[in-house]
Amino acid sequence: NAGVTQTPKFRVLKTGQSMTLLCAQDMNHEYMYWYRQDPGMGLRLIHYSVGEGTTAKGEVPDGYNVSRLKKQNFLLGLESAAPSQTSVYFCASTEGSLTYEQYFGPGTRLTVT
Amino acid sequence: GDSVTQMEGPVTLSEEAFLTINCTYTATGYPSLFWYVQYPGEGLQLLLKATKADDKGSNKGFEATYRKETTSFHLEKGSVQVSDSAVYFCALLNTNAGKSTFGDGTTLTVKP
């Protein structure tokens, strides 16, 4: 039982490049989330999903897209990276009905130059 | 909208000192409340939770009580250890929307 995993762990992009971050969970959780963490700003919700095939915007969705084609995977895409997207990205999941404890992945450190 | 306000850090204590980290919230309805801990280079882990007013969450010597009248969920520990050094996040869950709001985090350093 690996919990929540994220790929890759580190990435450096040039401005304008694109990339996809992958989040996978093996707990059969319904809800999945993408956050970004910046110094002194806590965690801010980018997008989230309440089930396979669904997505919704969070607090800071601009410049990101997501997809949840399979229940266990939640992809975060950056179509044209900007330096302002330099951050640590965390994926989380929760069972969603009986308990709402969130399980977090180890994070992806992204630098955009 | 929902919001969480945490005591500003960083907080530096000596081993065996008493810890309090304040957390207050604003929310519609009846949120669930959480404290998460983040160790260097890792993701967040649940420390404790409370789902209704007057509930007390506890784990590893940490405690927090859900106070609806003061909209607070302060984290306490009677005697901190060096291994408690980490960043602590207060969070609320809006069960209607299925999403959480986090505070900015408080960095705790415990010195021997």
C-alpha cells in the first residue's frame, strides 16, 4: 500500500514549456486535490475532483488544467509555464464520505526559469 | 468564504516547555477541524482532528478542542521534544463542498 505518490519529485522548466504532474493513490479514495505551497502562504487549492471524470476549480486555478480519467490518478498540467508557478506542488486524497482526513503525497518541487 | 488564521511564527521553545499554537476560523455551517504536521522535505500528515463542537482531538501528546463559541481550535502540548520540530497547519473542512482551507502554517523549533 503506497498511499499517495507523485511523479516527478523535482523538475526545472523554462518559461513557456509545458509539463504534466502525475498523482496516483491506491486507497480507492473518491476525492483528490492539487495544492501549491509557497513560503509564508500555506497551501492553496488549485483544482480538485470529487470523483472519476469530475474536476472543479479551487482558489488559484489560472494557468493549470487537470484531468481525472481514472479514479486512482489525478493529473495536473501546465500548458505554458511561468516563473510565478515556481512552487512545491502537493497532491492529496480523501475517502470523502465517512472520513475526510487528507492523505498527502511527498510533493513535487518545480522551478520555472 | 472560509478562512483559517494561525498564530504567526516561528516559535522557538526549549525541550519540555509547554506549547500553544493558536488557530481561529470562519466558516459557514459546521466544519470539521484538523491539525496537520509537515516535517522537512515531506508532505503533510494528519496530527489530530475534531468533527463537532466540544470534541477534543489528541495524538502523540498533542491536544486541541473544537470551540464553536470562540471559533477556535488551539493546539497544545504539555512537554515538547526536539523531534516535534516541524511546521504545523490548522485546517478546516467544509463538508458540503468537500474541500479544505489551510492556515499559513507555524514553524516550531525545539532546542535541547
